[in-house]
Amino acid sequence: MFEDFRNKADFVSWNAIQTACLRHEQSAELNYHITMCNLLLRACVKILSLKLGNQVRCNNLKIGLVLKTIMTK
């Protein structure tokens, strides 16, 4: 449903989409793992914790969640 939008959306956009899906009882469209991963990685960047960011990434790889994420300062 959101394939074209996926590469362009920021965190605020995804939250708006998730809220709309929940209100219209379409929670099957949501991917909470990706949202949570984005939240955690952004938090790691904010606190400048490479160690925690690597732990989040490794955990995601273990559960099979592979994201195209580029982390910059």
C-alpha cells in the first residue's frame, strides 16, 4: 500500500499513517517493528551512542528485520 511512500516518509509521516490505519481498523497494514527500530536508532543518534545503535541493529538482524538505514550525525 505504501511502497512508493516508504522511502520518502519521515517519522512524523509514519506516525500519522499508523494513527489513520488504527482509526480505520486496518492495523494489519502497520509494521511496528520498523517504527520501533527507527525510534530506537534515532534515540541512539541523539545520545551519540554507537554501542547501543549497534545492539539495536544486531538484534534486528537476529529476528530477521533488515532495514536500509543510513545513520549520520
